[in-house]
Amino acid sequence: MGDCSYLLSRSLGEKLKAAGMKVAVAESCTGGSLSKTLTDLPGSSLWFDRGFVTYSDESKIAMLGIAATEIEHWGAVSETVAIQMAKGVIHQSVADISASITGFAGPEGGTRENPVGTVYVAIASREGHCTCRKLFFTGGRQHIRESTVAVTLQWLNEEVERRVIDAQRK
């Protein structure tokens, strides 16, 4: 794992452990890289619940409960599907927070609206909060996947930190 992703993963694990929270993820174009990065850390079983590799449309439907009509209408690489994936992870796990990734890592695939390098990352919480970001990376397949993992880890860190601060204010 790259130094950046390692540090972000370690930071996330420390925050989750301190807050008594767990994370779960669903990945498409990263093919399990985020789960691997998180579980490369000793002690990750304390804060990592599970990871779903939902590379095919069928796996998104079967494992996460995404409606086939949503995929047909919006496409598997879309904000709608990313959000439904993140919500599906929450439903299928004991995690407090989830992240989902769907995108075109290339070199094939992509559309006019979502060319190769387009990635949607969504984060959902058990309380029902969900948000999504559309990202775009240039470069080859491996660079797109590694960049996606790093950005997702950074965003998860920010979200867990925000939740901890919000809880302290209450």
C-alpha cells in the first residue's frame, strides 16, 4: 500500500477505534483495494466490519439490494447507484459508516457523460445521512484505482472526525 493510503488508513482506524465505530465498504472499480488497504493494518477487526466487491451489476443487485431499474436507468457508474450502494452496505452490515465506490478505471468503458477516470464515491451513516462526490482522475488504470482509494480514505477520515465533533457538541 502506498505511504499516503497507509497513513490515511491508520488515521481512520485510530479515529474509528477511539469513537467505538465500525466501517464497511462496497467497491466496484477498485476491486477490493480499499478493503485490502484497511485490513492490512493490525487490529483492523476492531473497526472494519466487512467489504463487498460488487464489480458486476448482478452483484450490486444481489448483495446490496440495488434495484435493477436504477442501474438500467442511471447506469452502474452514477451518483444514484453509488448512494444506493452506500445505503445497501449500511443495511447489510453492523457498520456505523459506509463508503461505496463505482467508476470507470479503464482503459475500456466510459461514456460521454462519464469518461474513463470518472468515479463516484458515496458515504452513508446508520443515522441516514448520505452524500456523494463525483471525481475525475487522469492516468492509467492503476493510478485511477489508487487515487480513488486515497481520496475515499481521506473523506472517511473527515466524516468520522465530523461525527465525533458533532457528538461532543450534543
